Amino acid sequence: MVVRTGAQRLAEDPGLVPDGRLGLITNFTGVLPDLTPTSVALRAAGLPLAALFGPEHGLRGTAQAGASEGEGVDPDTGLPVFDTYRRQGRELDDLFSGVDVLLFDIQDIGTRFYTYVWTMYDCQQAAARLGMPFVVLDRPNPLGGVRVEGPLLQPGFESFVGRAPIPLRHGLTVGELALQLGAATVVSLEGWARDSCAVEPWVPPSPNMPTPETALVYPGTGLFEGTNLSEGRGTTRPFETIGAPYVDDRLVPALRACELPGVMFRRTWFEPVFHKYAGQALSGVQLHVVDRETFEPVRTALVMLRVLNELYPDDFDLLPSLDKLWGSDSLRKALESGDDPVELLTTPADWVRDGVLLYEGDAR
């Protein structure tokens, strides 16, 4: 069955959203199947768009991690563009003074520490404070909607890479997640199967998320941002390539000996053009996922962290950001004490029941 996104459905039926001046939170991933930007399609359908709001990386996606494009005018629609990145409270509320209804249409990748869902959450909270309808135009989860991995974020570890207690790999669409996080209306997907990982057309959701394969490993190897290893930013295979100056020929045999399902490891050498170790030749490993049905990205990353900790005790180091990425200090403490971090892997009891993913609308 053909998948129809919420944006496509709204462009075909403008009556799916409340009346009023519309503000669209979106970026370059907000497109219809023919790659027409959602903003252009909605205006062509007669919907009263009044402003556009961009997240991290900006409306066009030219900004790297931790940055945005600022404000201006969208050349496709002539609409004003406002920057939501890292804005909260009154500052965020004030951005929405010229609209009556907020729409959200950005492609997520199914991982808690990817910031687009927290832009959605912050804007959702602003809409609630302002008494304004918040509508999510739903899109598929490229990791599927069946499997969940990793712990819930714990109180005290909230940040822009995790504001609420959801698992690392949460298994929800952005619309389902919005219903978990607060008041929202969802223009739902049609034709999407929970066991599907297809997102067509694939538009790289951020500069370092070039392929669906990157998204698949990211719930695990994204944790390497909290270490002194390069996670492959500044290469053509970010998050599939991990390395550091101190990695030698022992790493790949040690990882292969762990016999992790669905993945193979190959020794590689690379030189990042930016970010960690920019301009330095590094030795490391590339992950090759050979069976996405059995591959467990979070478990794989925890085993990699354990092996690195054992092989390079004098060189391997953890950064303060690891606690925010993991959602608690348990991973850092396990590594520091020499415990096996794989033992931290539990499926949250309040997220899955009898093997069925729970989300708003399911029987509980």
C-alpha cells in the first residue's frame, strides 16, 4: 500500500486543520512525494500560511550541528522565517505572535537525542501556554515502529537532546510521540506498516545523516559523541565510522570475537575534515550492517564501548555529554568501574506491553 504522509493529506484536504493564520515548523525534509516543499504545497492548496519556523540546521539545512541559519525570508514562498533553535519560554512564545495555529512537519529518525523532536516538544509547550492548536503532520519512522532499545531518560538529565522520559530508540512516529508528550492533533499517516523502515523519498535530515544506514546505526554510535573518539563527523560515513589516534589493529578482531548479530566490522583509516581530530589521520572501524532485522544498534555500541575501555584504558576517555546522551549517569559509571554496560539494557515496562508498542490510542 502507498504511504501518504500527513503533509500530503493536508495538501489534498485543507479542512484537516483548524481555521486561522498558520505557522509551519519545518525544514528541507518537509516535502511531498514529488519533492515539492510542504510550505509551497499548502499555499497552493489555499491554506493561509503566515510564517515558517526553522529548527537546528535551519530551514535549508546549511548549518552544522549546534547551529541554525537565523531569520529571513523564504525565497520559495516569500514568507518570514523565524529561528526556534534553543529558544524556550517567553522568547519562543513571542515568535508565534503572528499565527493562530502551529503545524509541525519535519522528518525524525527515531532516536531520542536527535533534536527535531525536542523542537517539536518545545513548540508544543509554547502552543499550550498560548492556548493555540498544535498539529503534527505525521511521517514514517525510518527505524520502524516495532523495536524499542535503551533506557528512559531519567529526571535531572533533561537537555535539548532529551527533555522527557522516552527510550533511546523510541519506536514512534513524530505524531505518536507528540501525543505522548502533550496536547496535539495529528494528521496521521495512511498506508504505513509498523514493521516498515522505508522513508521515500529519503531527504538527508541533517548534514551528518546522509543515508538510511546512518539513521540505523545512530541510536548506538551517536553515543560516541560523548567520548574522545571521532564518531565520523567530517567524513562521508558519519556514525558508521569510529576511530581515534590511539586505535590500533586489536580493535576489529576483538569486536568480531563478540559475534554481534547483523553487523560486520572492518578496520578503516580516515581523516575528518572538521569536528574531532580534524585534519588528523585516524585508525578505526567501520560498521557494516548486513541484517537490519537482527542488528541492535544500542547493544552494539555498548559492546564497542566496553571493548574500547578494556583495550585502551589509558587513552579511552568519556566526555560530560555522555550522561545527557544516555539519559542518566549509569553508562558512564559502568564504564568507569569496569562493569559490562550491556547489563544496562532493559526495555521500559511502561513502553511495551505483551510485546506490543504502547502509544496514544492503544488500549492500556
